[in-house]
Amino acid sequence: MAWKKMNNVLSPDLSSQLVEYIQKTGLDRGESRHFNASGKLGFKTIKGGILLREIIKQVMSFPELREFLKDYAVDHSFFLVKSSKGPATPWHQDRPFWLDKEDAPASLITLWFALDEIDENIGAILLPPSDSVDLLSEFNNDGLKLYIHNQETNVGALEGNFSYLVKDSRADKKCESATPVIVKQGDVIAFDSYQLHASCGMSGEKSRYAFKIVLGHRNKLAVDSLPVTNFSDSSQTEYVAKIVLKVMTRKVRAGFKYVTNKMTKNRN
Ligand SMILES: O=C(O)CCC(=O)C(=O)O
């Protein structure tokens, strides 16, 4: 169980571009869910792919992250936008969600990025100070601390559709000692898959702009995960090319559907 905060990992310019992208794609509007987990789609547009590539570039130019992540790959990435008046996020570890992604010893870690100043009124992440570490190499070394989670069915919008919530009296003391971690634009909170975490609710009019990238050791992940080293490497170009192809296929399909619908209507 371990976490670490790192300042100014993303440049102000890239952070602003990401906020703009979120606003343009409308991820900060609509439902008052826990967050708009953009799922596999968040970065899987042409622009999203280019932004993800730039994010990884900046992450890998941060010396400590470069050293730790050199054999890692991106498993998935989500935007985590909490809309104004959005609820708190319940306590959980991520490991129960990821048991079928990799066997123990776990390698997956989360990099949680703030795109704006985030405090206890704007959905700040809650973490027990005692789990803060100096070195990323201390991550995922505590495999025995997997707490009992209840598998929730029908958690619904209020709980952000979380399907596993911690229900273990051994975890209570840790949760009680937690404090909101205040972050500024471009800061990162890195935490491992055993880290107990939650986040505060929203009390103002503003939305909370954040996103996460989940990375794991490339030998342990699915073959289509995105390696983070060798930026001149063809895998990066391939990744963006795949996104372009997917987006184009989607557009052609939608166009085809539109035309056939029109033709059917005209015929009737
Ligand atoms: O962004 C948040 O508020 C919480 C995110 C979280 O708990 C998670 O993605 O596991």
C-alpha cells in the first residue's frame, strides 16, 4: 500500500489543452455521476491519441517516473470529471477490480493527474498520510493487504457505478486517518493497486478536471497495451494509426446508416 505526490509533471500548456478537449467533447456536462469515466473512448479519438502520446512523453521526461516505468505499458486511461455537486467516491482498493488483468505479484499502478487546482471542496483524493512513500520502488510490495470488498450490484449513479466497495473493519482506522491531498494543475498522485483511496464530494459550481492512466509491467499485460518507451518506435505511430482507422470506420458506418435510413424513409 503506497502513494506518492509529484509536482508539475504535466506542462500548463498540455493541461489546458486537455481541459479544452474535455470541454469540447462535453465530458463535463450532463449526468451528475461520480465522474464521467470516459472509458476506453476518452483517449481513443485522433485528438485523444495525440494528447495521450504527449502525456506519456512528459511523464517519461520526469526522471523518477522514467526510471520506474521503463518496462511498463498503458493498460487503460480514463478522464475523471466530477460535475458540480457530484458525490464523494467510496473507499476501495483497485486490486479487486484488476484481479483478472494480472496475477500476483501485482504491477499495476495509477497515475492520477490534476488538470486544475483541486482541494477538499472539489473532489480531492483522500489518502492515509501513513501510506505516503519516498520511492516508487516501494509500490505493490504489500500484497497481503487486500481487504474484503463487497461486490455491489446496482450501486447506481450516486456511487459512480463502483462495483467493489471495501467492507472490512481492519481498513476502518486507515480510512479514518485519511486527509484530502491538495493538488495543483499538472501534479500527479501515483498509487499502487493495494492503496485504499476515496475522494471528496463537490460543493461549488465548478467541475473537477482530472484523469488517470493505469500502467503495468509490459510482460504481464495484454498484448494490445501501449508501451511507454521508444517514442520514435513504430508502436506509437501504430497506436495513433489504429485510432484513426477506428474513428474513420465509425464515421463511414454512421454515414452509411444515415443514407440507408434516408433511402428507406423516401421509399415509404
Ligand atoms: O477520481 C476520483 O475521484 C476517484 C478515482 C478512483 O477512485 C479510481 O479511479 O479508482
